[in-house]
Amino acid sequence: QVQLVESGGGLVQPGGSLRLSCAASGSIFTINAMGWYRRAPGKQLELVAGISSGGSPYYSDSVKGRFTISRDNARNTVYLQMNSLKPEDTAVYYCNVPAGARPLGTGSWGQGTQVTVSS
């Protein structure tokens, strides 16, 4: 089992930036892909970005060009740099680490960190 601890959320004005971090511990030898999801009020859980063990990223269309996912394998940490934030980015953001080669959306989840974009 992998434990995930997130940090970096908060309140930011439109156009601002935030950086989320997610540190993994426990059975980290099973880590392959890592990802970030979000749940906005009244909406379903949405995959925001993912990154393979080799560093290949995936982004949803809604954040492409504004968000950057990266990982530090030595620190077992995944990051989400969020720029040009919009009010519609307001959500609880969750880190996700599947077990082994399983797909994103399965496995371990962080506790969630609130991101609020508002003037």
C-alpha cells in the first residue's frame, strides 16, 4: 500500500499560480504512473494530468497549456504547477497512484487539497 500526502492548495486570484505536491511513502517500489484528479462542486471527479514512470505527461483539454505535471523519482513526489488559474479550476485536487501497471483512477489516493480561484 502507498500512502500519499498532498500540500500546496489555497486561495488565489484569477491569473495566479499554485504548485501542488504529493509525496508517496510505503510500498513505493510499486509506483509506475502518477496523476492528479479534481472534483469541483457539483461535478464528477475529473482526471487533470498524469505522468508515466518515464516522464511522459498527459493533460486534460481544460488545463493543457496552463498546468504542468512533473515528478521527482528520487523523492517519490509528483508535482502539479498550475498557472493562469481560472475560477473554473476551483476544486478539491487529489493525487492518485495506481498499483504497479494498473490504470490511473485506481490504487491509492491522497486526502485532497482545496484550490480556490476567486477575486
